[in-house]
Amino acid sequence: MHSVVDPAAAPAPGDGHAMSRRAHVRAVLALGLPLVGSHLAQVSITLTDALMLGWYDVTALAGEVLGGSMFFVFLICGSGFAFAVMPMVAQAAGRNDIAQIRRVTRMGLWVSAIFAAFAVPVLLNAGTVLSALGQDPAVADMAGRYLGIYGWGLVPALGVMVLKSYLAALERTRVVLIVTLAAVGVNALVNYALIFGHWGAPELGIEGSAIASLTVNLLSLILLAGHAAWALPEHTLFARFWRPDWEAFGQVFRLGWPIGLTNLAETGLFAAASLMMGWLGPIPLAAHGIAMQISSLTFMVHVGLSNAATVRAGNAFGRGDGAHLRRGALVALALSGAAVAVTVALFLGLPEVLIGLFLSPDDPVRDEVLAIGVVLLAASALFQLADAAQVMALGLLRGMNDTRGPMLIAVVSYWGLGVPVSYLLGFPGGLGGVGVWLGLALGLGVAGICLVARFWLRATPTV
């Protein structure tokens, strides 16, 4: 494989070679920490749903786990176009090309809306789909009721993802964090009122949770769009929004669809695991959902650092500054590795405390869910490093406009290895939920090794 970095290209004055590792650390953290915070806050929305529904009813929690997994598959697949906007805007901003910033962001919103038009009808009929896939009828019904409302939220959710990528690429990460934190607060309040029927509101259970999530996505879209129009009027982002720009549309689509399929391969792996856990019954599914919520929360640290790595790698790649690219990558990977060490210590040291937060002390199945969840959290500790490595490598490769090779690696690793091994260990192998999670670890591990190796091969200049 030939390097895509030109070793003869000259870096911009003051960039690249002149930056020490300490300067790289400061730069990555300055850009990445608000993104980490916003991703943590975003996951905290579904975490709040799971916490409150777990205290309300375990079957409702299982339904939210199943429905939420299905929603997330479509969200993360459609977000491939939003993730494509990030490096494209970063590169255009480096050239001070305002017209290109506007074009790719606007068409990112267009592509995302078209994707949502095809996906929302599937979500609205989730109960029928999940029943046909062999899920417990009561849990499938709960998931259907949840997505019958929240399924509409995919439209604003994808718009939010595009605007977050646009603002992050312009290094306006603070507003992204503030809006997401506000969304967490609103979601918690509306959940508390509508799930349990507090403050004179009707007790709606899982439908109340769905209404809260839909409300939050709409509010986030309005706030981010309002900020973009107010703070960046020179971009005229929404002027003549209805007019197509097919050239920019094609640029976003070509870079974004492999990212979307890569995301789909990974999230599909976890969704398949949720389906398999559902075959084991509502209690294992609820335990799986709790363990996944905790794992997802810690994973967002690496997603935020990966986003920062995409922006910084894109800047270095655009200048042909290989030394800056490689040194920045080492720093980003080291920061991600430090976060992994903390996560593994928590998962192995405090599993009962973490799982117990999601369960009412009076729930009759608390002990059963707790026992399964503790084992699954220990299994999750096994794949923390692999999961972090693959998402960091993906972020770096996207900064280099490399999306199709990583897509193939993801599909083979997750679906050629992860899903089959999860099934074989979990069911014919008799290991149940632990076997399912060991299969996840294998798929993520192979992907992590291959993607990191691909980045270094492409980032290292050939002689």
C-alpha cells in the first residue's frame, strides 16, 4: 500500500513539525473535550430513559432497549453523511472557502432528510418487524409503542448531527456542548413528568419517554440552527435552502455512504447482539441493555477524541504535513488509551454499583438482572481497548478522506466474525449472554488491529 502523505510537501509556517507533543495534547484536548462532553450528554439522554424506565418497569426497559437499538442503527447509518460534512467543512475553512462550507453543509442536511424519509416508516412499524424477528411479544409491543412516537425523531436527530459536525469542524464546540447539556436537562424533566405521571401530567410509561426524546431532538435542532444563523451570518446557511446543489450533494454522498455503512456494520453488530439477548428472555435483555448503556457512556469519550482527530488530521493532510499527522495521531491514541485504563478499572472494580443504579431496590427481579449484568460488564471490559482503537483509527482515516477501505474492514470484522461467533458461542456453545459478548469482543478486536495498521501504513511516507 502506498502512502497518501507527500513527504516532500512543505508544512504551513508555525504548524506541523514545530508542534511538540505537549502542544498536540493541548490542541486535541481543547477541541476534543467539549466534543466528549457533548457526546456524553447525548448518550445521557438515552441513559436517563433507561434509568427511569428501569425504575418504572423492567419490561418497559427491555422495550426501550430493543426500540432504542433499532432507532440508533438508523441514526448512526444516516449520520455517515453528517460525519462526511466534518472533514469537508474543515478543509474548506482552511482555504477560507465560505461558499463550499455552505454548500456541503446544506447538502448534508438534504441527504440526511432523504435518508430519513425512507427510514422513518420502518421505525413506525417496529412492533411488527421485531415480532417477526422472534422477540418476546410483550417486549416487541413495548418497542413498537416507543418507536411509534420516537421514530419521527429521526428527522430532527439527523439534522442535529449535521449541524454538530458543521460547528465542530469550525471549532465551535462549546455551543454544541451547551445545547446538548440543555437537552439532557429537558429530557430528564419531561421523562420524570410523563413516565411516572408527576406534576399533574398523565402517567404514560414508555410512551412518555418517547415524547420526551422527540421533544429534545426538535429543541436541539432549533437551537443549533438558530445559533448557526445568528453567529455565522456570513455563511447564509439557510438562504434559498430549497435550491439543490447537485455537485455538492454528490460530494457529500460519495464520502458519506461508506461512513454510513461502516457505522451500520458496527451498530448492526450491537443490534444483532440485542436481538440474540432478546431470544434469551426479558431479564437477560434488560441486563444487556444496562451494560450497553454504561459501555456506550464510556465509549463517547473515544468518539469525541475521534472527532477531534478527524479535524486535526484533515488539516494536516490538506497541508501534506505527514509529521504533524503522525504525531497528532500518537497523542490522540495515547489519550484514548488512558481513558480505557480508567474505564476497565471501573467496570471490574464497581460493577454492582454501576448496574444497581438502573434498578429499583424493590424490583422483584433486581437480583437476577444484577447477576447477569455484572458478568456482562466484565466481558465489556475485555473489548474496551479494541473498541477505542477502531473508532480512533476511523476518525484519523476520515481526516485523510479514506472511507471505503475502512468500510470493508468493518463489514468483514463485525459481520464475518463478530456476529457468527456471538451466535455460536451464545447458543450452540451454551455460554448464553457471555458468549454473545465474547463474539462482540472478537469482532471489535480484529477491526481495531486492522484499522490502526491501515492508518499507519497510509500515514507513513514511502521511500
